[in-house]
Amino acid sequence: MMGRYLYFVIMLMFLSFYSCNEDEIKIFDGQSQLYFDKFYMNALRPGTEGADSTVMSFFFYPDGTQTIEAEVVVNYSGLPLTDDIAFSLKVIEEGTTANKDEYDLDDQYIFHARPLQKGQLDIQDTIKIRLNLSERLKKLEKGVRLFVELIPGEGIGLGQYERRRAVIISSYVAEKPTWWDSEVELTLLGVYSSTKYKLFVEHADPEMTMDREMFEERPDLAIGLVLKFKEWLIANPGQKDENGNDITVVI
């Protein structure tokens, strides 16, 4: 009798467990969700993804540029898409330091329908958020922050909590690259300035290939880029940095 009783208990537990998991799978498979590709905050589970922002700078655009576009990737998961999805964005005032004239949001954005390939868990689309240059922005070394949240249309849910919002950083100047250290100052490019860096990118390294790995593995390429910049400086004398100092290189 005891053996038969234990058998029925085990069977009930198994059926209950299977039923719960089956329901969970059905719910997950049938729930259409939108969420950003990047995590706006560290994932709640230890050892998973960390927070990331979309960083944009007018520094890398031609002088006189008044508006640039930040490309933000949005993900969809759920039932196969047969129609485009309309959604909007809401500005989260807490945490947003950008003034209203420093960005433009569309009234509506579209996630374009496309087939979900076999084995694919989600599909992606890219939206563009316009960022506007202001006199104030020119004076802010670290730029401004725009904090937005997804507002899905009817019948569409929101995905993982840490991916329901996005952070976009807009700035006028670029941060000093990590590879421009004391060694680079002494042997290649000299003292850093944002104006020098911009001119170097524009006239010697438009693809921004210079990095620490290049110094270590192909120093000849690094030297070549600096020599190219030096040739441009010679052909265009009198270049000044933001502090009024002559722009020169070491080699």
C-alpha cells in the first residue's frame, strides 16, 4: 500500500510540474514583446549584461552640423510578425538632462515586419532619434543625457525590465581616447587637445583605426598615420587648438 501511495504522489507531482511548464511555454510563445537591444541598467541577475548607452558627439561631424541622428536598435520577440508595429517613446524626466530643444522625438516609430528565421529568438529594427546642437551643449564637457522608455501599441508587451528604457548621450566634444597616453604624447602626437584630435581624425585617420592594439602590433601603421597628419599640418600652417596653442606633433 505504501509503495502504491508513493507512486501516485510522484505521478501527481510530475503531472503538476509538466502542466505548469507547458502553460509557461505557451504564455511565452504567445506574448509579443518589444525591448531595446542595449541594457539601460545592469541586469538583475549576477554575471549577466551590464548597462550601456548610445553615445553621440557632434565632434565627429563637419563644422556647422546642427542635427545628428542616434541609431537605436529595438528588438521584437513572440509570434511571427505579419504587420508592422507602431510604437512611441516617452521621455523619462528623472535622469534626463537634455533640454527639449536639444532633441526631437517622432510621434510614432515603426518596427518593420520581417520573417523570424528558424532558431531565431528575436528580430531587430533600428530607429533614429534626432539630437540638436545648442550653445549650451558646446560648453558642457560631458554633454547631456536623454532617457526614453518604450510605449508599445495595443496587443504588444514590453520585454525584459532592464531593456525597456534607453540612454542616449549627446555631446559637442569627444572624450580623450584611452590610447592617447603619456607614451603617445612623448613619441607621436604630443599633448592632447580636442581640436588636435578632431583634425587628426579628419585628415589622417577618418576610419578611426588608431588604438592600443595598433601601437603594440603594428607601430609602423601608427607612425604612418602621424606622419600623414604632420604632412597636412605642414601644408596648412597656423593651426591652433581650443586654447590658442600651435598644433604640432612630435615626430
